[in-house]
Amino acid sequence: MIKVGILHPGSAFYPEIVAYKSYLSSSGGIEVADFTDVRLACAYADVLFVLCGFFPFWRIPRSNVIVEYHSLSTGRFSVWKNLIKRVFNVRGEHYVFLSEKVRKNLFFLKSVSHSTRGMGFDQNLVDKYKKSDKDFDLVYSGSTGRPGVYDAIGKIAKLGLSIAVVGNSDKDACEFSSLSNGQISFFGRVSLEESYKIMARARFGLNFTPNVYPFNIQDSTKVIEYCALGLGVVTNKYEWVTCFEKSISAKFMNLEDVSSREQFEGFQFSCGAIDGYSWDKVIERSGIERRIRNLANFG
């Protein structure tokens, strides 16, 4: 039995951990556990899978390490932060990047042993909740603390549409409710399954991602999940979402063009060819399982 230890900072929710555990454990001969403590992870694992974060290389002086970068640094001096990660972060025999753009922005050469693994959706939860009764016009799932999100939610609510808001927030439920006479139901941060359950109760999914680096080049998990659940997607325009919409032949409503609730009824939404984005298929395409077995057998 190969023991895979997933080491992560623990400061955020990682749906990919749930996905890795499910996929790898069901593939046969692999046991998976996740840790936030470096010593416990190293003691347990035949192959250590590090989700960065920042774990200095001198804290993990061992082999059989896979390092995953699922995002880029944000805020001021982000380029310098990325460079610091590249120089001082844990080293691996293999790397996993969200995309080739993430690899390039972290200063890794194309020749480094690596895979790309984008975000996905949970097929079991989609199957369980997709046909739920609709209690809301829209749902917004994700961080509400980013600039522009509060205004986007308020714009929709003022049209008389009901909105379910799921996720962590720097504004409390009372502030959201006050935007439009109780049109907004705030659920706060919930479990992965509960978030799917709430999203499936809406007809449309609202996405707002600031059109600034690095947010505008990184996968939006909620857009992928909205499509998988059959929700019509309403979003602002930026690089990743435009490319994604085209790649799956979907049709999303442009948030900037929304001015009345009647537009939602007349718009021809399409979720496109989303089946290939289930977590099982995303992880299978990445080849990560094969890398883990190779490291365990020959590391």
C-alpha cells in the first residue's frame, strides 16, 4: 500500500483535497491522508504531496515529493512574491501547476517535470442535487471580500431577483440583506456538499472576478460548478472566463449588460460541454496517479 500524505497550509478550503482522496483511494493500492503539520506528514508519507502555500525547502529535507501550485501570489509586489516562492519553497521531483500560465509566472522552465491540473466539479454531488427545486433566482458562491463583488450582488438584487450568497465574507448577513429589502439570503461558509445543495436551488449562477492579475488568468471553480449543475452563468468579462466559455461552446450572460429581470428569461443560456471537467477526469488527464506510483516504486 502506497501512503500519500497531502500537506497543506490549512488556511483555506481546498476542494481538490477531497477530489484527490476520492480518486487516489479508489484507484487501488493507495492510501491518502491530509495534514497541516510537516512532521506528521513526513512521518506518514511514502510520497509527500505539498499544496503550496509556502513551505521553505529546509523544513522538508526529503525525497519523493510532489509540489502543487494552484494559484499565484496576489497584492502588491506579486511578481516578487512569486519569485521568492520559486527560490525558497519546497523542492519536488515533480510539480503540478494549475495551468501553463501559472508555471511561467512562477519562473519554472518548461523542461521541469510537471503536470497541469485545472479545477473541476464533484460528479457525485452534481448527480445528487442537480434536479433540486428552485428557491432562488441566482446564487453567488465564493469570496465576497474581493473588490466589486458586493456591488455586483447589489446590482442584481435591485432588479428584484432573489440571491443566495454562499462563502466567507468581510460583511455580515445584515449588510447583504439591507442591499435590497431581504432579496439576499446569506449562508456564510458551508461544507462542500452543502454549497452544492444551495447552488442547485438557484436557476442562475453569478460570477464576479476582478479583471486584474492574477485573478483574471486563473480557473473559476464556481463557474465550472455552475455549469455542471445546469445553471445559467452570469459573469463579468475577463481573460479566463472568455476563453473557458469558448472552449466548451457555452453561452454566458454579460453582467455589464444586465439592466432588467426580463433579460434573464429571454437569454439563451448554454452550459456547454462540461462533462470533461469532473474531478475524476481532470485528475486522470493530469497523470498524477502514475507519477505517484513511479515515485513510490523507484524513489
